[in-house]
Amino acid sequence: MTDGEPGERRTLVLSAFPAEADAVLSHTLLDRQPVVRADGRHFYLGSIAGKKVIVAMTGIGMVNATETAEAAFGRFAGGSSIAIDAVLFSGVAGGAARVDIGDVAVPARWTLDGGATFRRADAGLLAAAQALSVELESVNHLRRNAPRVKLVDLKRRPRLVVGGDGSTFDNNNGQAFPCLPNGGGVFGCQPRSAPDRSLLHTGNFFRAAGPWLRKALVANLNIAWVADPSFDATDNETAAVQVVAEAHGVPFLAIRGISDGAGDPLRLPGFPLQFFFYKQLAADNAARVAAAFLQRLD
């Protein structure tokens, strides 16, 4: 299988779980031979709004995010005909500070230690995001593909909020979170629209399940119901990927749709109930901004 044209440069677009990755893939025109495998991970070659991309699902959590980003740079470097020219994360997050459910946050900086220190997003990519005008979806659906079952209308137009702070934390005690074979839109091991989707694909389940159950289950159950008001976006992957991108000298930006926090017309309890209810809307809006961003970037 060929990687692409010699000297080709592509943007690496990462998402954590299937619903997020499917939202990105819905904007992706796949190459004729789109699948590249490296270190047990699947990368999909294509283009979004004319910009050549590599799309991949990391899996949930900092360890999975770090390992997938490192695998991408290991595969698309050196002797590869493809080089990564930027890294973009498109996914969902808990929101507080200036954002509501359905909004999309593009923080200017991210922290791994609760705000003690920060890493800044790439200034050029952030400036491109600040120039965007994107009409975001206000109706939350059960799934993005047909039949689309309407769950609720926010009765307001969600906003794109560029700037501010984001926070990434590890609630898996340093362990990789195991995907579940055929585990659906959150816990599954592959995007449901992946060109090589297989019911037999087990991802990291057999490698990660045992250590996670022994060392991380209790820590993972320590759920924070309310987002930290110090941050526009709070998640489990972004800043970990940012560290890898910076180590390789590649610009980085994260786009996060808000799945839980303020602005819920149903007034559901916070995470995880709001997350499971609004994750599709948040993922779709993040991917919509990512596509608009890539069109401008190109």
C-alpha cells in the first residue's frame, strides 16, 4: 500500500473515541487506498476541504493519546513519503468559564497540572481559528447518520470561542484506557465509519484491560460532576498530544465541542449524564469547525 505522493505534507487530525472520529470522517474524502497501520493503530488518509489529512482515533485518555501521536510521528517521518505539518485535535470536552453546551472552544493554552503551568497553542493556527465564522448546529441528535432522531433543540445558536484556557487530566492512574470491541460510539475500538471497520477488531482491549482493572478502575470512578470554572474546556487527551507535537517541532491546535456544563435546557445533572446525552452535538460542532479551519489553513 502506498503512502501518497513523494514529499507530501498532511495535517494529523486526532479524535479520542468513535463518535468524535466519525464526525471528522464525515467531512473527509478518503484516498483510494486510505488505511495505514502502525503499532496496532489505524490511520486514514484523505482530504478535508481540500487539505490533505491523516485521520486517527487515539482512544480515551492521556496514555492512549500520547501513544497514538507518537505512533503517527514514527510512521510518517524519516523514510515515509508523508510528513506531518500540523496536529489538530477535534473532540468534545466539559465546559465552564465562558462556554455552554454546544459551543466550541479553541483554547489559546493548555495545562497538564491544573493550571500551575501552561503550554500555548501555535500562534499562527490560533490566529487562523480567530478569523473563522462557522454556523454551528443547535439541535442534538441521537446519532449523526440516518435515521437522525432529534433529542432536543438548544433554542440558541452555539458560539465559537477562541482563546482562554484548557485543562487535560489523567483519571486512569497512568494506565491506557481499554476500548471495548464493538463498544459503540464512546467505548468502541474503531470509528463506525472506518473504511476497514471489522467486528473482529479488538484494539488495545486485551493488552490494556488487565492493567487498567488492577490499577485504574477506582481512580476512574472518581467522577467530577461539575467542570472547573477556571477552564473553558476540560478533557483527557489534548495536552498530552500537544506535548508530542511540540517535541517534534510541529504546530498544534485543539478544537473542543462542549458536551457538558452550563446551558442545558433539560437541566440534566453534570458529567457523565450530560456527556452521554450531548456528545453527538458537541462532536459534530467540533468537526464542523475543524473542517472550516482546514479550509482556511489550506
